[in-house]
Amino acid sequence: MGEGGLLPEETPLALVPGAWTWHTVPESTCDDGSPTGIAVNGGAADKLLIFLNGGGACWDAVTCYIVNSAVHGPFGQAQWNLQAPTAGAHGIFERTRESNPFRDFSFVYVPYCTGDLHAGNNVVTYEVTGQQKTYHHTGAANVKADLARIAAAWPNVKQVAITGSSAGGFGAMMNYAVVRARFPDATAFLVDDAGPTLAADNIPASERAAWMSSWHITELLDPVCPTCGDDLSALPVGVANKFPDDRMALVSSLQDSVIRGYFMLTPEAFQASLLALKTTRLDALPQFRTFFVAGQTHTFLGNPAAARVGDATLDAWLTQMVAGDPAWTSLVSGTP
């Protein structure tokens, strides 16, 4: 868990086989304007997994500073050192678990402290109890700054997995085209864990409008999905159409207690919206599959060996995905 120091764009990342190293990226910022960075863990030179962490979302003075519905910065070396023993050693990062299809990949961990699903490019001032507070919704800008270092460190990638959980799941989907452009010749996979882009007003219209206004999220989405301001369920369609040879996955519980809370949906309404996303959007995409678990659990990449639909574990299902197994199919709890 050593420190790589400040990284000019041309400076190669220091990669330690099987161990995490933190690198501060000077252009990247948390909500409070403090610098953040990435943690990297050396594995195979031609296999790369990029993981975007989660931590809520906020879009106005109330959600950002009163409710505090998103994690705040700073996130640097000290915060990574506290998190690494758990976040960096389990789930998809676990190298000793033979059922983990990513066990020999090199890893990049992108922290989250911008409140914008890793999709913003705006610095905004909110008025909070008469005080002016500056918030850096710069998640997409951070990803772009990170990618300059990541692509330089892994110039010969043959397989790249773009993944994330919760806010990071949304972020993986929203940043997919930008990340993918850095590795045009690689076989690529998208694993969106608990970041469902539900249709139209299943994400409240006022909330979506605030995302567009406070985060400037359309700057990231418009090149792939110019209609996403009205209906975010068009995003996976746009991404899949742009990259028809890539395998893509959405993982969720049927009544995710966290995501439905952000969207102000009952358990039943969330489930209906999630299944509608599958049947009306995702099932029509030849390379897209879903893994929907019964219950209300939020996120699964931290323990994919335990997540199960029928007899299939998420580990086994993701192994099929990465292996290009033609039998890889969507699985939904409660269906044959």
C-alpha cells in the first residue's frame, strides 16, 4: 500500500505485482476541491479491471450538505490505507479465489467523492443556511485524468473489464465509451453492479433535471445517448450499439433498498421498473445480460461467490461472460 506520489501525465504508474499502490492524480478533485487519485495493483500485463467505487449521490444544497446523501472528500493516501485491507482484498479483487474470473487481472480502483455518479464536469456553488459552499461535481473529469495514466501503464491490454458498484455501477455505464476509447483493440466487458438506468420518470423528473443542471452530465452522455436527458434507459442501448462486440451485464437485486430509496420507489414499483428495463430495453441487445437476485440487497461485486440465482453464483456467471461462453444467459430469481 505504498505511495506513488504526484503523477504528471507522462509519468508511468509504479506497478507492484499483487500489491496495491496509491497514486495522487493532480488534476482530479473531490467535492471539497482536495486532490484525489487511484489505487493500482499489478497483475497480468494484458488484462485490466477498472473499478469505480460507489457512495451515494447529491445534486443540490439539501442533498449535498443537509441530508449528506453522498460521501464527501477528502480521499487520498490516508483514506485509501484505511479502506484497502477490506475493499482491496475481497470480491472481484480476491486473487486466491479460484472461482474469481478476474483473479489474474491488473486492478485499478477509482475512489468516489464527487457526488455525481462519476459523471459530472461542473463546479457549482450551493447556498446552505446563508453560506456559499463550493462543490466539485467533477467525476467524469477525474475519470479522464485517471485514464491518461492508466492507458500509459497498460499499453498492450487484450482484455479490459469496466466495472463499478452503486454510484460506480452508474459510472461504469456512463463512462464506458470514454474508457473504451482508450483500449480500442481490447476485448471489453461492462459489469454494472446496482446502477440501473431506469426508464423516464421511474427516476423522478426533478431529480434527473437536477443531475443535468448541477453535474452537466449531458456533456458525457450526449455523444452516446442524446436522448438520455429525457430517458436514461436509452443509455445501455446507445452504449451497446456503439460497441456491438462487447459483453455487458447489469447486476441487481429485484428490490434494491438503496437505489429505490434514491428514486423514491416502493419495493414493488422498483421491481416492476427494473423488469421493464430488462424486457423493453436490455433483452433486445444481443450482447447484454442481466443477473437479478431476489430480495433487497445492494451491490454484489464485494462477494460475488455468495450472490446466487437458483444454482448459479455470480462468480460462475461472470466466468461465462469473460470466457465468451455461448450459453451465457440472463438469470432472474423466480423464473425458470
